[in-house]
Amino acid sequence: MDPFDAAGAMRHFTFDAQATACAFIGTVLAVAGGDGKVRLCAVDGSFKAVEVHDGPILAMAANAKGDALYTAGDDGNLKKLGADGSIDIVHEGRRWVDCVACSPRGHVAWSCGKTVYLAKEGEAATEVSAPSSVSDLAFSPDGKWLGAAVYGGAQLIAPNQTDKQKFLEWKGSHLSIGFSTDGRFCVTSMLENALHVWKIDNPEDKHGRMGGYPTKPLSFDWTADGRGMLTAGADVLVMWPFTGSNGPLGQNAAVFEGGVGMLRSVRARPRSRQVLIGYAAGGVALFDRKDNGFGYIADADGSPVIDVQFSPDGRLAGFIRENGTAGLLDMGKG
């Protein structure tokens, strides 16, 4: 497979600060930094640095419209960076803003310690208490639930009715969270090198452990057709089936060999069978499920790839490494 059948060559960027998060805003790859700046990277190889926070940016998310980014800082602020360059303060506090997530229905959520804030964009926030500090936030694709990864399980909150909640229980530390594309299942990654899955409408009986990983599978994503969940955390690409009424419960995962070390980040390409993979050693590959082939688009440099992203239309692929390097590739039409 040749990932360069499309139009452009990989554009590489090097910054003088650690990269902490990335997201697309339109056709621009936004890279959040440990110095409080957001670098806006263009496909022509240019970038612009914008001062946003007084201190490291801990998390970042793009809104559903694709015209703004929300950035969470250890300065206690949540800020909104518009595509026009405007910067608005959404939240000011004394505690770090640890996590932020945006909903397809126009909600934004963020957390400070044990407190979750939830609001429609531009409106006042509602506060919800979590049983422990929040490690990650995510909305279900249908916008029905906001999920918070906490100690002992996952807290689900209905965005339009915050007193409507569910707690999906499983002992241990839960580090990241996500939902199946049909919204029926919630998945968390755990401190113990495993994932846990619950069927939301029957979580007491329909839940289970997805283990066997040599390291923490912090990154996972669903295939474009929603039939499989792709995971990092091993030296092979692991895909769990999400077909049938019980999804992966009682099922075995498919394994795809041919990579170059431990997978750190995975992302499915929209409307495609391709998968973007970032490795712990710094390399980046494009895997195609049509022929199970791996095509390498960036060589390893020794610094872990902490996130990989596609633009919403799937045309652009981006990645960031811990050392402050990033890449942006125009792949053409999928």
C-alpha cells in the first residue's frame, strides 16, 4: 500500500516546547504546548503560535462546528480559541482544568478535580460532582451521555438533564473513556493494562474485561463503520468486534501484525478502512484493512507519538510527539 497516492508530502514541524494535545480546526492542525501556546499548522508547512494560557495546556478539544477550540490550562482557565483568532475565557478558577470534551450537539464539558462542568456553548455551566478526580471526559456520538472516567468506574451524565446519571462500576483506576459509534457501549482504559466495557442499558450484567495488553491501552477508536474498536497498547494492532447485541462480550479480538514496535495512538479515518497509528518509538504508519498492509509516513525519532488525528473530512492526517515535533499530511480524497 502506498499512502502517498494522494496529493501532498508530509509537512514536519518542530517547536521549542513539549506538545500536549492536538486537534483540527478546519484544515489547520492545532498543537497545544507545555508553554501555554497553540501552534496552528498549515499544509503548506507554515505555522503561527498563539499565546493562550499562562502555563501548560493540559487538554484541548474542537467543537462540533469546527470553528473553535477549547483549551484547558493549569492556570485554572478554560479558553475558547476561535478560527478568527479570538480568545474568550469560558472558566476562571484556582484549580487546574484537567480535561475538556465537546459534543456533536453543541455541549462542552470540562473538569477540575472532582467537579465536572457542563454547558451549551455560550451558556452558563452546570456543576456535577464526581466520586473522585476525573481522568478523562468524552461524549457519546449521539450526544446522549457525557462520560467521566473516575476511580471505580465511569460516571455517565445526561447533558440536558444533569441529575439523570448512571454509574458503571468496576474496581480500579480508569484513565480514558469512549463510546461505541451507536452509543450502546461505554469503554474505559485502566491502570492495569486492560480495557473494560459495559452495555449501557444493562451494565450490571453485560460488562467485561478486555485484557492481554503488555502496556496501558490508553488510545482506542472505532472503525468508520462502527463494527470494530481499534486499540493501542500492544506491538500489534488489536481490533475488538462490536457486532451483535453484546458487542465484544464473549468475543475474541482480531490481531494485525506488521508494525514496528509498541502502538501508542490509533485513529480511524472517516469514511474509510484506513487507520492512523502512532508508535512509542516515534514512527507513524497508515494501516489499510482492505489488504492488511502498513505504509509508513513518518520515521521513528525516539519520542513517543502521543496523539494522531484526522480532519473531519478525512483528507488531512496529523500527529504530535512528546518532544514537540508534529506532522501534517494531505492524503487527498479517501
